[in-house]
Amino acid sequence: MSFWQAKTKIDSADRFFSKFIRDRDGQRCRNCRADGRLIQLECSHFFGRRMESVRFDPDNADALCRTCHQIYESQKGTVKYRRLDAIVEHPMPYRAWKIAQLGPQRFSALEVRAHTHVKRDRRFSLIYVKQLIAEWERSNPRILGAKA
């Protein structure tokens, strides 16, 4: 972490959301399919947690093992290079993977939401995440909370 990067505070809404994402993804890395019972999974945000508008957006988060998370974090964004007279944007692998996962329209909508300013409200965020979990549990009763 550089001097200019301050660590974003993690609160109870973040912890609930992270668990929700790992459960939603079946306790497996979305990229390499590693088993989360054997290795640590992390909640990866395509648009960083500082982007309040998508901090708790399920489309913006995936369960990734530490290795895949570190690889993908290093590949975020696009690379611009000159080819003949034009500047061409070449999507990096993480971006291409996310677009393939969501589809171009959902990814574009996520991008718009990510760049929309919203005021931080931690109490509302916690309520929203708990509601998200409750809806997921109602629609997937065998996945979440199942005793093995």
C-alpha cells in the first residue's frame, strides 16, 4: 500500500456482505474453483470498496482465493496503446473475465452505478446487506445455513 492509499475501514456490513458473497459462490473461488473449506476465500470487488455506490452490489463482488484475487487486482483496468494513428484500449484479463461473467449490458450498468455518487450511510448499508442475505436464503434454502 502506497503513502496515498489509505486503507478502507471494514465494518459489520462488509463482514456480512463478504460472507454472503462467499456463500453465494458456493464457497469456491469463482476463477480456479478452489474449495473455500481448504483455502481462504476473499470477497473481491471489481470496483473497489471506496466506490460506495457498488460497495454492496452483488454484481461487483466475487469470491476469489487469495492467489486469484492478487492476480486479478494487478490486472484491473485497461491498457491504452498506439496502433498506427489510433489509440486502442485493450481490456485486461480481469475486466474481460468480468464482462464475460455479467454480459456486456450488465457490466455497462455496473460501470454506470460505480461512477454514480452516493452518500455513505453505514446503518442503511447493514440493513440492505441483511435484507440481501434474507432474500438469498429464501430463494436458496439448501445452500445457505445448511448443516453438513
